[in-house]
Amino acid sequence: MLFKKMSMELDVFVGNTTVLDEDVYQLWLDGQTVTDAVRIRIEAGALQECEANAEVLLSDTMDQFRTFQMCERLLQSPSKVANQLLFQIPPHRQTMLIERYYEFDSMFAREVLGKKLSKGTKKDLDDIGSKTGIVLKSCRRQFDNFKRVFKVVEELKGPLVENIQRHFLLSDVLARDYAAIVFFANSRFETGKRKLQYLSFQDFAFCAGQLISYWTVGAVDNVVENMDVDLEKEFLHDLKDLKVLVNDKDMLDQHKSLVCAQLRGKIKVFSEMEASFKNLSRALVNIASKLTHTKDVRDLFIDLVEKFIEPCRSDKWTIGDLRLFLTHYSSSVHTLEAFRRQVIWDRYMGVIKSCILKMYHD
Amino acid sequence: MPGKLKAKIVAGRHLPVMDRASDLTDAFVEVKFGNTTFKTDVYPKSLNPQWNSEWFKFEVDDEDLQDEPLQITVLDHDTYSANDAIGKVYIDIDPLLCSEAATVISGWLPIYDTIHGIRGEINVLVKVDLFNDLNRFRQSSCGVKFFCTTSIPRCYRAVMVHGFVEELVVNEDPEYQWIDRIRTPRASNEARQRLIFLMSGELQRKIGLKVLEMGGNAVVGYLQCFDLEGETGLVVRAIGTACTLEKISTLPATATHPSNSSPSKDMKEPGFGEEAPGVPLSSGPPTPLRAQTFSSFSPSKSYSRQSSSSDTELSLTPKTGMGSGGSAGKEAGPLKALLRQQTQSALEQREYPFFTLTAFPPGFLLHVGGVVSARSVKLLDRIHNPDEPETRDAWWEEIRQEIKSHAKALGCHAVVGYSESTSICEEVCILSASGTAAILSSRFMQDGSLDTEHRFEEVVPPGCGFCHIPYDELNIPFPAQLTYCYCCRRYKVPDVLFTTIDLPTEANVTGKGCLIQARLCRTKKKAQGEGNATAISNLLPFLEYELHTQLMNKLKLRGMNALFGLRIQISVGETMLLGLASATGVYLTALPSPGGIQVAGKTPSDITYEQHISNMQKKINDTISKNKELHEINPPEVVEEIIGSPIPEPRQRSRLFRSHSESSDEVSELDLSHGKKDAFVLEIDDTDAVEDIHALLTDSPTPAGFYSCNTEIMPGIQNWTSAIQMFTSVRVFRLNANLTNQGLNKIFSDLCENLLKSLYFKLRSMVPCCLCHLNFTVAIPEDELIQVAVTAVAMSFDKEQSLENGKQSGEKTLIKAITENDEQLQFNLELNAETSSPNPLSSPKGLSEVGSHPSARDRCSSWIEQLKLKAHTIRRGSVKTTSSLEKASPLPEGRSRSLRSNRSYSGSSVAVVKMTPLSFIPGAKIIKYLGIINMFFIRETTSLREEGGVSGFLHTFIAEVFAMVRAHVAALGGNAVVSYSMKECVFMENPNKNQAQCLINVSGDAVIFIQESELESTSVQTQSATTHTSNGGEGT
């Protein structure tokens, strides 16, 4: 009855310290409409608080959404948040606002991972939204965040994670995730193939972390000018030299016998291992030697899955077996006297081993 | 050339992109003061220019220094076309003109544009070199301090309170000049902003001159308002209380000077028993004249005569203070007194014994008569000479005279808590003034250099003295039920007390208080000119009467007996009048317990009807008892009186007010000071009454953990944490249908209730908390639109300590009283027998031995112990605060936070500036007042939808205003604004054209505070020993 006789034309609440409700912030970040947000809050029992009614809740939600919208411009360049004058927000709340704004759904990130962060992809957001159940508005925000971070750090020198942290004031964990996204987007790793679908964002993020830490220019040389985003060309080139491990028949046999000697009785799939050793070794070394081509770099993960993980899986290797095998496979190369590329080998195998172990699951 | 103003432009940051091609800006700055302009170099292609300019020097008269703002304009250089303005900064340099305030303005200030809002920031340095000018006929009043605070500012001591100062200036409103048709909205807005800056400067200077003339050095309770009359002009008017203030040395207060913390202490000398202590109206013989007059009075003196004489005395005071000083007056003695008597009538014409203060130094406020108010309806288009202030001066004069005579009728010689306001709709203007009739002690009325014998010490039983009636019992100006004071049992008190002032700190209060609002809408026919004015005049008395009845009923419903901070606002629109009365209800221990509300039916024959009545009665009774529980109202004695109070005859209902409201045509008057129990019989003889009762019961109680009041402090809550949240909320409603009065009332009442509910919900993370200074402003911006604006502060308190602290609060007043009274043994001994007032004992042990009253004994059991406890709880409290803050972190700036921020001033991050409408900051000590903040902004948009509609537009604007206030305070070196208020918020929209405009005027006092915990840590040892004194001084 009341609503017919009057209508709210304007309704604002401004606090000297900006009033921020974290739960409502999350709803806003999730891309909910005000109406949905109010419904969700009612379902969560907000009406029990403070003798509220639906009207109060609606007013509060609208007001909060508006506040966040006003803050959004600042959140897009987080360094401004601390020295802007418009909103008085205590530092720990500023941190919360920024961190939450840049947080993303790993489901979403998994879909975008390795794709070119361009406008063309943005049109696909609709599909991703309907696939993952994430509201389109939220997809937009997450995608724009990826793009923004990518654009800023793409050309920057120095360690990737630190660059992201410095420019976007994110926590270490979140900055690492963003580093993964930037890294994947930059190298355009293939992640979308059906066979890779079982891998989660965290799997890839871990792998990206490994690659960034050990295979980029910044990994060996700590000079600030170095770039973290690209793999070290020289190293990739050197990987060609590993071919000798499979091309040289003696070396391959010697390698096999060394590994077999170590693993006998220690793994359940010994016979399967013995049978497929040459194939597996050839797969790993071939992947290494092909990495000079950008196309093959992109296929790194699909290659690992198709050429190594799948064979092992079909032979029902356990993760423990795999770990033992990789450890000895990698270390026994040191006793191959004819092999000169020990350093390159370790740098390669260290990363490959941890990536495979991370990726080896159902 | 008495002054040199120096300004340096350091840098800019976050500038907007002005050149789309390069995404950069070529910025430079124009610095203008008066007619002189300087420019910086162009800093090319940057959004963060570093100008690092030379010092621009302006050599100017101090008169100009007071009137003019420093105007800084940031522009984008354009080689081929005109330079584009990015925005402006107006800097009020007044704070730099006073030696005790700020010395430099330095910091990042938002660059503001009336169309785009804040567009980046600019870092500036401003200084003033002032040469002393001893010219007697000077036009400037540099050095007079201004305070918005309506009490004696915290780090000052009142040496003298001179009295009322007022001034009014008029100018043509730039928006209504012919040129406005051809200039841009930006130019027009800027002309208006600048004009208002100039006018406020001029106004302040003129008021300062009056203060100097009176011999004062400060204006306290400075209230400046704008009347946007439209065609007839733009009026800026101000009122205030001229004082002579003396700075209390700041830091040692805790350790070395226990006495300093109580401002009046120094003046206390052993009193003389010329008159019995505590006699009402015994303002003593402060001047020879009064000594003489009084001595001739018999004990049964005529109060009316006396009040008129004291009236004269008050009116004279400003003159006494002028130049000559009090000692001269004393020497002249009776002769001079005689002269004064002769000039009395002439003086009464000019002088107003008004005080804009709402809180007073201890012992200043003796008795309170009640609320006095006056209203008058005027037609703006009938002003003969609109450019001159005379007509408006005359209007206000008329109203003030009215107020004065009302006060006199109440046997009072002064009006305190005085304020003035207007409401304008088209050519109709309602002028309103209200205050509280009171009797004041002469202590602060003359020079402190008087002999001791004239420094008569007033000894009123603390906590109830102000309730004692100032008027003659046999000659009451209105019917009221008087009883003997429930505290001292010696003097008469009224049954209900309404006032516009804050609750005196010494007042004895039972339980807690709460916000009480009366809301009313009245439809009115559209009319023009004279007819319209008459219609409004005719409606006003009814409006006031109904508001008053509502207040009374609601007060009763809460089981309370007094209202403080009463503010009645009446707004006029084309087709309706809105009335909103807000006040804080309390139960004064000294006043009798209020009777209940009795519902009486007209036709007792009908059984169902009777049942209906009894149901309603039950509901009311339930509400009353529930409310009493809620507000912890358990009067120590005579509880049964409430229940068993005889029900008066129903027919007596409200006869009294009708006669009042018919009394005047243009000026309506209402004495809200009284209330008879019989006013609370609600007769259900018409639907109106049924509605009334429903309306009564619809006010929902505040949610658990919340308290609310519109005064400075909430009785019963002392242990504030440092978590405060000031906020402004604005709502505009559109009425969609033709509504009856009742429909309107319901809607209006629901609006206010819902707004309150929203506030509670918003601030729920601060619970337990109290919304203080909860002041609503209503307006009718357009036909069928109602605008409600609220500015208040939410303050958290520690719940676990509240019980303990209830004791402590008593303790506090007690101790305070002791410090004040301990030298006046002879009076207090006399009082002991009858009163529960604190006992004057020089030795702490003695306290527990005396104290006839059980609760007093309880409270006093051992004050040393209590003090230890207090010191303990303070320390404990700080720990608790932090933890509770973490939990409640969403809202307030916490203690830990503000501590950090205080220290990291020069850091790159922005310093926290607290804002509060109160005169103090909980848990902190104000160590310096930096000057008054008085800012006026206009914001306009032609892309309303793009800015998020009306709400988005106003939300941004209010946030921007806060940001600018904070930045200016920080630039002055301050970390808080106290006594902050939003005086004006005029919002106009035209959604069809996608346009909106808003004007906001805010004011407050910029201060530096330090957390008490910091003080404590420096002097823990001494602190515990002197806690009581510092607390007494804080007077929280």
C-alpha cells in the first residue's frame, strides 16, 4: 500500500569512513543483480539481523553496490587506492577490497588459460559463463583483470610475481596465480584440448610457476633487466643437445640399465617400465628438443599428457612409482660419462618431473 | 599593508586526461587573490605535474585577508584554442590569521569542478605574515577565533561570556542575474561559490568586529546560514556567542595541573552566605546594582520583577565588557547602576540576552524555564529594497523580541540553546527562532578581576538545580503541575521539562535516554501572495500544537519526563507543510515520574467498544513498561506512583494549547515547557485519536545494542571506544497520489522510521553503539517531493563495562562536584541532610561515613578505589577496544589505525581525518583548534543517467564534500573536524533533461587531537592519580 502512494526517488548513505560490507561485496563481485543479491541475503538470514526488513535490505544493497561501483575505477589501478582522497578506507580494508577484486574463479581462469587476452575472446565469455555457471558480469570483471594485469606487466623487466605485486598490491598467492595466467597467455600454451580437460587451473598454475622459476631468463640471471615472461631462448636451444640420450643407442641402453638396476623390486610396474623405458625416454627427450619451435612450446602440456602420462596411466603406474622412476631416470644420467649436458638436463628434468607429478591424476 | 600572503604550488597528481590524442595534460596553475593573479609555468605532458613554483606573494589589507579566499585554478594549456579549466581550489585563509590556530596550510587538496567533481589533487603551501595593526577604526577583526562548537571549546577556559552577536549580509544571487542567461553553468556556479565565500568572509569579519567591540576574543556556537531567496537575493546570516576565552596550557593538564581541567575551578573562592545556597534565582549580587536591588527584596520577592532586572543586567553585559572593563563599573557603583536603569528600555530594544551555547561551564546555567519559540511568515516579494539587509534585519528583530518576551514570561532573563532558521518556498518565507528560557549565573558575565566579595559562588545542588522553576509559583504563565524536587525536596520543579540545550553534565538522570520524534504533514491549498501567507500562518499553530502533543505522548510512552536538544523544523511547500520535532528524552531524577497514558472512550455503553479500548490501553501500558525496561528507567523511589496515579478528567485535554495557538496571527508562540498529566488522556472520540494512538505505537524501538539521541551525549553511556563513524544519509520521496492529512502523516512517519531502521542496519557492525547528534533536516524541494537528510555519528561503546561504568558516570559527576565544591563546606553541610548530592569532604575516607542516600553511599563507597578501578578499566578498555574493532572492522577507523595514521603524517598514504558532529572525540583529547571550516559547494550535471542517476550523483557529491573537508583539515595540520554539520543540502533535479544540481554547505571546527591512550602511556604513574580531574575536564 505504501509503495503505491510514494516512491523512493533518491537514497544515499555516505560515511566518513566508507562503509563496506564484505558479504555484499562478494555478491557484487559475483555479478549478481541487486534483486538477486537481496534475495540471496534474505536466504542467508540477513533479515534476522538488526530487525531489518526487505526494504531496508534493498536500500542497503543498492547503496553498497553503488559504493563498489564508485570504487571500481580506483580498484583498476590499485596503487591509487592508498593515496586517493575520495574514500576514507582503512589500509586493511583497502587490501581486502583490492585482493577480492582481483580474485577469480579457477573454473573461469581454467577456461581462459592460454588463450589470447583480446577482444575476440571476450565474445566467448558468454559461452564460458554458461559453461561454468559464472554470471557474465563477473566473467567480464575477471577477464578484464587478466587483461589489465597482462598489459601492465607484459613489457616490464624484472621478476613477474614481484611486478604484479608491486603494481596491483596483491597477496603473494594471488600474484603467483596471476603470473601463471600472464605466462600462459604470453606463451599461449595449449590447454583447451579434450585430453587436457581433466587438469585444473591449479595444476597449470603450478606448472607455470615451475617454468617461470627455472626456464625463464630471470630464473638463472637475477639481473633486474631480465624478463620473466618469456622462456630463455638459449636454454631451449641447448635442449637440442639432449637428443643424444635417445639417439645414441649405447647411451640409451646404459641409461635404461642404470634406472632398472635402481628400481628393481622397488616399483610394482617394473616390467611395464622396463618394456616402455625407451618409448618414455624418447618422448621426454623429443619434447625437450622440439621446444625451440613456438608451436611445440604451446603443445608442451598436451605432449606431456599424450606421450608420457597416458602411457603410464594405461599401465596403471601409481604416483609413487612415477615419482621413483622420474627421480632415478633423471639422476642416473649423471653417471653417464659420455653425456656432457648435465646442467641443461637437470634444469629440464627438474621442471618436467614436478609438472608430470602434478599432472598425474584422474 | 598589514599582511603578506604567500603561496607556493608544489605539484599535482591524478589529473584528468585533457588531451585525448596524447592521453596526457599540459597543466599550469593560476593563483588569484583579490585582483592579483600569478601563473605557474606549463608542465607539459603529465598527469602528475611537478611545478615547484616560486613563492607567489600578495600584499594585502587584512580586511581582504578575511573576506577573500585564495583561489587556485588548474588549467590545461592549449596552444590553439582557449585554455581549458580543469578545476579550482578555494582556500579559506582565515585560520592563518589567528596566532593560536594554524600557521601553514600545506597538503594535497582536491581540485574541484562544479560539473565534473573532483579531478585530481594539487599540493600547495600557503602562509601569511601579519603585521600588527593597532588602528582603532580598523575594519578587520583578525585574531577573533570562531568556533562552531556550542560549548566552551575543550582546551579553553571561559573568562567572560559577553553575549549574542548577529549579522546579516545580502547580495544578488548570481544565478538570477541577467548575465546568467548567456554564461555557462560552470561560470554561473563558480560565480555563486565565490560570492558565498566572499559573503561568509565579510560576515565573519563583521561579527568579529562586534566581538572586539564587546571586548571579547572569540565567537562560540557560531551558526552561519544561507537563505537562497531566489529573485530577491542571497542572504548569509550568522549568530553566535561572543566570549573571552583563555587557553588552558595543554600537555601538563594531566600531570601538573589537576585544577586546570575544570575551567571554573580557578575562579572558585570560598563563597559567602549572603543568600542560602541553592535558592532558585539567587544569581547573587554580581554588580553593585543587583546587590542593591536584591538586598531590598524580602524572601517572598516578586520573581517577575527580579527577572526583569536580571534581564537588564544581561542586556547590559556586553556594554560592560566593552573597552572599559568591569573594575570601572564597580567603582562607579550605584550611580552607574542608576544610569543603566534609565537606559534600560532603550537597551532592551537592541540587545538580546541570547546564547547559542547548548552546554555550559559548570555553575553557569542556574535554572531552566522551558522552550521558547517564535515563527513568522513573510513574503519575499514585498521587500522594498531587496539589496539591503534592513528589511530582513527588522524581521529577525521582531522575532527576537518575541522570544525575549516569552522568556520574560517564564521568569527568565536569558535564552540559551538559541538558534534561528528559515524555510522558503517561492515567495513565502517562514522565519523561526527557538531557545530555552533560562537563568544564568553572573559568574561569566563580568570581568574576572572583581573583588572576591563580588565573586559570589553559586551553590546549586548539582544535578537538580537547573530543574527548579525560575518562575513565580503563584504567577505561573501557564498551568503546570509543580511538585517538590525529587532530589533535594526543597524547591519546586515542573512535571515535564522541554529544552533545546544539551543535558547538563551534572544532571541526575535515571536510566538511559532515547531519540523522540514527532512528525507531521499538513496539506494546504495552493495559493499566492498574501493569501498563501495567511493560510500558512493559520496552519502553523495547529502544526505546532500537534507536534507538541505527539512529543508529549511519545515521551510518556517511554516513561520519561524531559526533552533535551529539542529542534522543531517546519518546512513549507506549495501544497503542504511538514513538521519534524526531534529531541532526546530522558528521565530526570529530580522531576516526578510521568503518569501513564490513559485511553478514554466516549461511549462506554458498547461492550465491544470498551473491549477495544481496554485492549488499546493494555497495549500502551505494555509498551510503557517495555520501554522502561529498555531504557533502564527504574526510579529509586515512588515507583507505585506511576501505576497508581489518579487519572485526571479527560475533558481537560489540551485546552491550554488551543488558547495559545490562537493568540497570534503572524507570529505563533508555543511554550513547550509544561505538560500536565491530564494531557495524556487520549479520548477516542474521533478517528483522529485512534490514528494518534496507532501512530504512537508504530514507532519501533531501537534494535538491540543500539541507542540513539540527538544531543551530544547519551546519559548512562560513558565508556566510548575510539571507533566513530560520522555519516550523512539523504532520501527523497515522491508522493504519487492525492493524500489526506492522515495518509501523509503515516507516510512521513514511515519514511523517518524506515530511514532510522536503515541506519541501524548499516551500522550494525558497530554494536553496541549509540547514534549521537542524530539530526534530521526535512525539506520540500518540489511539489510532491519530501527530502530528509540526516547527519549523525555512530559511536561504539564497551558493553562489558557499561554496568561498571554506570557507576563510574555517577562517580564522575560526583568527583567533579567534589572538585568544585570542596572549598565550600559551609553550604554543603547544610545540604547533606536533604539531598543526595555529593558530600563535600576533603578527606576521601569521610565519604563512606556520610551519604544518607543508599545509592549515593554505594557510589561513594570509596572513591580512591573507584579511581583505581577506573584507571584499570581504561587500560583494560584499550585492549578490548582493539579486539572488538577487529571484529567490527567494516566501519570505524579503529584506534590502532588512527594511532598509526597520526604518526605517518608525511607518508604518501592519506592521513585519517575523523569527523563528528559532536564537540569531542571519544577517548581523545583535543589539544588545538585550528580554525573554522566553512565550505560551500555547488555540483551540477547534464549527464545524470551516466553518473548513476540522482542517487549516484548525490552519493558522489557528498563523498567529494567529505573528501574536501578532510583534505583542508589535513592541510591545516589537523586530524579531525568536530561540531561538523551539513547546514544546507539543496537538491534539484530535472530527469527529463538529464540534469541535476545540488548545493551543500558544511561547517565545523578543525582540530588536532591525541588519543588518551597515548597521553596515558607517557604518564601512567601520574595518570592514575589524576584520572578524576582529567575526566572532569573532559566532561564527556
